[in-house]
Amino acid sequence: MENVYHIPAMLTETIEGLAIKSEGVYVDVTLGGGGHSREILKHLNKKGKLYSLDQDLEAISRQQDVPENWQIIHSNFRYLANFMDYYGVKQIDGVLADLGVSFHHFDEAERGFSFRFDGPLDMRMNRQGGQTAADIVNNYSEEALARVLHLYGELPNAKQLARRIQAARPIATTWDLLRALTGSTSVDIDPRKKKEVTCAFQALRIDVNDELGALRDMLVAAKELLRPGGRIVILTYHSLEDRIVKNFLRSGNLEGIIEKDFYGNILAPFRLIEKGRTATEEEIERNPRARSAKLRVAEKI
């Protein structure tokens, strides 16, 4: 089954948001299981072009029967501008970003994204290089660890948790970290503690992959590449990334500063179309992980 790797959230809504032109040029910066990309392809004729990016070679290797008008690129989406320049693309008609982590990453113990299984504490989206989550928990100072947990996990007791992690070193696996945070390797923990551990794992994952920095770079590139009337469609899954996307689409800049002309009219490069749409109850019943998805769509003015 094609989408066991990842079931794309709000598939119909995201495709509608793109308002696809059959001969247009589109970019899916988060290939994942290929669900969104293949749906985009269905709306393109042979003159239309789709570029799909993913930093995980495993995701790319799963794609079979790739048509000529589909270019798959092994890269972090922060380099969107570089690759569009490489392929001679000056303007695009739409860009899609599904910022959710693929099911596969959470469900494979060896990737180290989840504490449901014991496995290497890795968390790298791109396994070709860079530091792992184990590198962070073993080498960061207590202060630096607390900062990561506070900024990216929004944990009020970040200092206490950082102290526990430092005391438990060396930490090599997901359950080593679970034990450091909770005193046990049991995944059957009370909801409050489970949320705390989930937020800690999220914080480390974001730091390992510099997810928020990459998102900012991609947004700036997308704004420059979109032609007037082009659409940007983004699915977010937690408040940190959603806040960045929301402010950028409202203002057109990373600072979220709304600029106005002499008469007080807002000067923004986008017209907002979807301002945080959520999945239907029917979809959530079929795909519980869609519960946290939030869809934002804007059109370049």
C-alpha cells in the first residue's frame, strides 16, 4: 500500500488550496511518502512540471514510475532557491509544505524519533551526516540543553529536565532518555508525564534538524519564487512552526511586522485564503495524526 509510509493529512484541502493550473510549475518541498506529489501530478499535463524535495534518501528511494515532468531532489527544503536556480526555474505557480514528520519516522525504532520503541537516539531526517540527538544530550551543557527544551519543547521545567539528562549520561537510546526523564522505561505513563516526554523529544528533533531555521529560509525563498497569483500551501503540526508561518503569511517578513502605506493600508505580499483550517472529524477518525494539522493558504499578490 503506497501510503503506509505516510498518510498525507488534509489531502483534498491542500490540493484545492494550490488551485493547480495544468501547465503550471509546482514544488512539493516535503515529498515524504509521495501522496501530495502524486496528487499534484494528476492535475498536470505533460507541459506542467513538479519538483519534489526530501532530505531523506529512504523517502526518495520509495518512488517508482517517476514521469518525465516530475523532478525529485535530495535536499533540505531550505535550499529551495538554490535548486530552482540550478534547474533554471525563475517563477513557480505553487509551493506545498507538509511539515509533519512521516509516520515511518515515528514507527521505525532505528530512526529514534519515538519513545514507544527502544532504538538509537538519532532523530536525523538526513542520515548522511550531522549530529544526532544522542550527540546533543551527551555533549550540550546543562544550560544549552535547558534552552533547547524551553525554546523548542515549551517546557516550563526545562532546567530540571536538563539536570536529569546530564546526570544520566551517557545516553545512547530512546529508552535511556526516557529513563532519564521519567525514572522508568515504561511507555505506559500518566498523560501529564507523557506530554512532557513528547515535548522533550520534539525539542531535540527540532534542534537536530534545525527545523525552524530551515522553515524560515524556505518561506523567504517561496515568496520570491511565486509568481503573482501563485499559491503557498502549508500544513503545520505544532505551535512553534505555525506561529512562524502565520506571521510570515500575514506580513511577508520573518519578523511578522505589518507594514502600512501613508493611508494606513496594509502592504502585504499575500492574500490570505485559509487561516488555520483543521481536519474534519471524519478524517481524524481515519487518521488520528491529522488532529494536530493546521492548513494555511495564501496567494501572492
